[in-house]
Amino acid sequence: MAFESVHDPIMPDSASLPSVAERQAATARSFDPWRPLTLYEMLVDTAERYPDRPYLITDDRTWTYRQMADWAASIAGGLVKAGVLPREHVALVMANYPAFAALKFAVAAIGAVAVPVNILNRRDELAYVLRQSRAVMLVTMDRFRDLDYLEMLDEIAPEWERNGGRTALPDLRTVAVFPAEGDGRAGATSFEDLHGFAGELPDGDPAAAADIIYTSGTTGSPKGVVLTHDMLLRAAFGSAYARAFEDGRRIHFSLPMNHVYGYVEGLLAALFVGGAIVPHLKFDPRATLRAVERHRVTDLLLIPTMTLAVLDALVDTPVDTTSLKGMLSSGGRTPPGLWDRILATFNGIEITTGYGMSECTASTTVTRPDDPTDRLQTTNGRLRDVGPAGDPAIGHRIVDYRVVDPQSGAVLPPGEVGELMARGPGVTAGYYDKPEATAEAFDAEGWLHTGDLGRIDADGYLSLVGRVKESYRCGGEQVTPSEIEDVLMVHPSVLQAHVAPVPDDRMGEVGVAFVVVRAGQALDPQALIDWCAGRLARFKVPRHILPIGAEDVPLTPSGRPRKFLLSRMAIERLDLS
């Protein structure tokens, strides 16, 4: 469905921004007391307040709030016509096209549950998610970059165009094809067919499941995290509130909206200030900078490797970035000196960083925009106060944390390193159709095992140390890979370092460091081993240094390296099997 473009208003100059406290107070007033809504109800509510404001901006077209609400309602009618019922599951294999946003709200409008699928999934991974989620409908791109999803479906469930998933995917009744980079498929339902008059939509239930988001875990197979409408909107409000969004904030990102980072911190958070999103299909640092200038972007969502690339690209990309007011750089390890480079490059910018996971509905800690730089350099943010959207019993948060000893489970005092445990209304009730995994994830008091190692200081600021399952024992001594990575990344030739264990007959396990070398530098494995030997205890020094391209590092959608895959790669490359 096509809509006319609308005029993009000029955003206010950053010098005119009220203080952080004033912006937070203004946002809180508009949503106090908190009123639970579904995602679609929130879109409609915002469209009634700001019908002609831009909501989704691309280089070719802009959708206003009213246009997006109308588009979502039309698709909702198409879903109903296709036979999708409330509480049934609709899978989406969709990059950051405007259609993704319309589909997400349409699925919510009919009371169904969205299953946003990682677009990088290969055939067997796609089949697993479709089967395990019991999706009754799939809306998929035909092709995207080097992936042919229709060819995958041909192999998974032949004749899917007419017969759905058949015995291979017994729940799947309908597949609709979105022509992304191909010509669709003759005989199949097309995305354009998914339009119609919905009639009277069912009453929404904010406490019902809105999404099943599959983790691309750092340590194993994906699990479907169940998130409700109210959880998602409270978390999204928390982003707007904690990061002190101004009215009309305009957010650019290329992070996939099938993951909570781009979805909650971008698509949903913008709703609370009548703001707009400027999504890109894939990350390109120069395209990011050009988008800032062209669309007067005021906020960027990045992971640290993206942030570095943007800073490097700015050297030879002359653009006007004076509209930029804020930046969230989070999700991966922060290279030394990154925060100083950002502050030196973008005058007056408000930088924030945080920590979160799908099980906790997105970021649950964040630095304040007016925090001193040392908080950025030494922490992953403060336990996030979300104002009226939070639970007063836990300091107006939706997620509370405590730190426990990984072996004994004893609660540790502030400043001690242990496993981070999470509990609160922002924590998932469990994994879809995986009762054993759900039971294993929670302790007897209902605290979620995050699997992350960290500390929380007396002021409530959290600092990550590593992953419980990524730590390994070399000669009986516990090794935390992040400590080695920090040492390696100070070396002038190293751009990125990722350490993972491999088995060793004598020591039990030893470390392998995968290194991304800086442009113009050469890899000298022995020099890096010697570098580590002069700065680390002997058992922490990696046994092997292996080169890897930045594009070849297996990452989760939030930018964390998947260490178990790196271990597999190391075993193969070193012929240790």
C-alpha cells in the first residue's frame, strides 16, 4: 500500500534542549499514571495525538503516524481474511523495511503473536524456529543479500505455495511472500494480498503475549522468549524516559528490528515522544552519516564496532552532523578510548551505554545522559528507573538485579563479582514450549539466571565482566576471556579481540584469541602472545592467536560474539577434533 510523502519538519537545535531532568519530567507527566495498552493501541493513541507527524522515514518515502496506523489496520484485515486467529503465531522473516513495522502492529491489532525471525538464519535454523514456534503463517522476504528464503522453503516443505508446511511444518497454513530483492513466487500469496477491511478488531489484552523472540545465544540453541505488550511498552517508555528524549526525537539505526535492541529502543520508544525512526536495511557507516544530515537525525543506536566505523568514516565523509543530540552505543565490548573519541568528535552529544537481554525486554541498565565520563568508561549503566512505567516496590524499575556466587548461590555485597540475577515485571515468564529450559533458568525465588558475570556498586551502577559459561579453567584456574580481550585491544595492531576456549589434554582448556587487525597493520601472533605474557598471569595467556575478518565474527543481533561458535571454529582450524 503506497502513501504520499509528507514534509519533514526541521528539528530544534541541540542548544535549545531542556535539561535532562526537565525532559524526563515532561515525558513522565504524559504517561502518569501508567495505562497498559497493546502495541496497536499505543500506535493508534499516538496517531490521534500526532496524526501528521512523521513516524517512519526512508530516503524514498515518509509515513506519518496516521498513515502507519491505517496501513497496519489494512494488513490486519488481510491477516483476518487469511484465517489468522487471536493468540495464533505469525512468523516474520523481514529486514528493516517499512513493511516490518506495519506487520508488527497488524499482528498485534488482531490479538495474534508475532515471531520475528533472525534474517541471517539458514535453512535448518529457519525450519527449527517455524516448527518450534508453531507458526500458522509466515510472511517472508523472497531474497535478501545472499540468502534465498524461498529456496530454503522449497527444501523444508516442498509445494509450500499451495499446501503450506504439510508434514514438515504441520502448523504452517499460509506463506505470504514480500518481494525484497527478487520477483516473489508465482502461485504464492503475495504481501500485497494482505490488505483488506478488518471489521471490528478484537479487544486488546496488554497482558497477553505480543512476541516470541528467539535468542541467538552466545552458548547454544535459540529459545523463544515470550514478551507481553505491556512489558514491551514499559521497556520502550523506559528508554525514552531514562535517555531523556526530547519531543519528536528522530532515531536512526540499522540494527535489526527482529531483535529487542532496534525494536524496543527504536521502533517502540519513538512512540512516547511523537518521534520518528530512520531505519536502514544494513549497516554502512557513510550511509549512516548521510542519513544524519539528510533527515536531521537526532539519535543513533549503535554497537561499539559500528560506533568505531562511523567515527572512522567521518574523517573522509564531509556531512553536517549538528542535528545529532544523542547516541546509545551498547551491546558489545567497548574498545579503549571510544568514549573520548565520540566526545571529541560530536560537540555536546549525550552518550549513553547500557546492558540488557531479550529475557528482560531490552536494556535494563543505562547511564544517564548527564553522567560523568568515568561512568561510561567503567560501567554498563545504572539500574534503569522507568518512572511511572516502573514498579514502586523496586525503585520504579521493571527489572531488579542482585549478584550471587555462581557456585553457592549466596547473595554477594555491592562491588563483588558474581552472576547477575534478574527479577521483576520486565522479566519474561519463560521460554515458549520449553518447560525444562524455563525451570532451569529460574531459581526457587523466581530470579532469572542471566548467565552474565558482573558487579553492582553501591550507587546501582552495573559493570559486566563476562559470561559464566564463557569462562573456562586452564590448569584448574578460572579464566575470564574479557580480561584477556581488554589486554589485547590495547595493542596498536588489534582492532577487535575475541577469546574462546578449546580442549587441551594437559591443561584441560586453553585460550584461543581471534584477532581483527587494524588497517595497515600485520598480525604477529608471537608478538601478541608476548604482549599478554608481560601483562597477565601465565594461565591466562592465550595458547593460540588466529586472524579473523570483522565480518566473519559470529555475533548475536545485539553484537555479542557467539563464543561457542568461535570455539568450534578454533577446533577446526587448529585440527583439534
